[in-house]
Amino acid sequence: MSDVYVLSAFLAAVIALVLFIAKFKVHPVATLFIVVVALGLALGMGGGSTIELITEGFGDTLASVGLLVIFGCVLGKLLELSGAALKIAESALKLFSEKKVPWAIALASSLIGIPLIADSAVIMLIPVVSMVAAQ
């Protein structure tokens, strides 16, 4: 199998991803799965090898990011239940007027997100942003 064929198949897969998601509004996860299976088959990997490689890659990703996401969810829920998210939101809103709510969210995000990895920070900030939006 030539390098040109492999690169062409990869380019076709990327174009298919963009088209299915952007133009045809197919769910991104379903699109990614379908396109990756098609790419594996086009490259001659066979059905079993393709699925095995997909599950192995997903498992490796989940193993490295999964705990961070879980702990981020736990900390986010603790922020919400303890009232810390509300206090951070109120403090940020006091510093900025109601017209500058995005700046208040940016300040709260900066304070919470500094010591965290991006995945956990986003999950933890959901309650804070919800509290700011509610006010």
C-alpha cells in the first residue's frame, strides 16, 4: 500500500468527518466511529483489527483522562453544594456591573482554573457559570 493511498484515504476521512458533522448534522461521536471504521477497512486492516484498535485507543484515552474528569465532577458538585460556587459568582458580579457579566465569568474561571487541568476546570466551572447566569 503506497504512502499516497494512505494519505489520500486519511484526507478523504477528514473531509467526510467535516461534511457529516457540519453539513448533514450527524452526531460527532457516531460520525467519528463510522469514519474511523471505514478508514480502517479502506486501509486493509479488517473488521476485527479495526474495532480492536478503536477500543484500545478509547481505553487508553479513558484511562488517562477518565479520573481527571471524575474528580472534576466531584469537585464541581462540592463547589455547588458548599455554596462556594454561589459565593464566587456573587463576588465576581460585585466587581463588575451586570453589563460586564462575561468579565465576571472570566475572573471566576481564572481563580478556579489556575491549579487545574482544562478538563477538570471546565467541569468545575459549570456550577459557577450557572450561578452567574441565574443572577
